[in-house]
Amino acid sequence: MNTKSILTTLLILSGSLAHADKDTPVPPEVQKLAENLVAALKSADDAALLACWHTPEALAKVKQAEEATEAAAEGKTLSPEDLAEEGEDEIKDRTNENKDTTERAARLRAFLGKHFGEVSGLTLQSVDLDVDKDAPAEQPAYDDIDLLLRTADGTMLTIDVDDLIKIEGVWKLTGRLNDDISIKLPETN
């Protein structure tokens, strides 16, 4: 049994393809970000790929602010050293996630090229988002970002990323490029 047959069988057994809310409107800047992500995947440009994510330093500042706010809500104050340690930990975690993302992108390109034609033929078909209901109003966010792609041979598949947040007016990704892909079976009539 070849890889495509195995993947098709697994998809049939696993159920639904998409879990994001198709009714959530996609802001134009998020659409452009998704297009940039696909272009970076196609070109194998890790710097362009990581440019779609917030920097570890920017996310560390957000984490420090969240920790300070939580401490204040509990009537506590975090020392500058504690805040610095939180920031350093966040930078380390996000740097590791960036490494995972570039490694997964390389594996994804290799897989797609081997089984679905040239990676340069990859095209973005749509973006599906879920609004993160736990995000504070002053920090809007989305989770479960699904990118529906068409491969060079016409196969439809979905890749996803953990989260999308706006920092200082700029939408970028957080978390990792997930290593699961879903293949949409063609309609048969």
C-alpha cells in the first residue's frame, strides 16, 4: 500500500477535516500574513517563515505584562528579577518553538514534494480562524488557524498553526506550525 493510500485511509477513519469556524471573517492583514507564510514555505526561506511569527522578545514582553497583571490582581508585586526571569524563560520557550517550526516546515516541504508534486505549486485557498474567547478585549487573538492549500497535483490539504495575536497593531503567529496535515478527499458523484 503506498503512502497516499495509507493517508487517505487514515483520513477516512479519523473523521472531520476542519475544526475552525468558517464563519469567522479573516482580516485583510491576516490574509496577507497567510499568503506570506505559504510563500515562505514554497521558497524554503526560514527567515521569511519566522517573519510570520512574533519575535520571542515581543512575546516575552507580553508574558511579563500578563504575569505582572496577575500578581497585581492577587495583591502581590513581582520583583524586577522575577519579571526578568519570566522574560528569559519565555524567550527560551519561543526560540525552541521557532526551531520546531522551521524543522516542521522542512519536513512538510519534503513530504509534499515527494507525494504531491512540486512545492512551488502550492497555493493558498482559504484561511479559517476561531476567535480565542479567552483573550482579553485589549489583546484580540485567534486560535486554531487553518490554512487550506491546494498542492501541485490538485490535492486539497489543511495545515494549522496554534495561535494568532496582535501586538502593537501587528497580527502575527505564535506557537508552532503543527506537524499534522489533513487531506481533503475529492468529491465523488
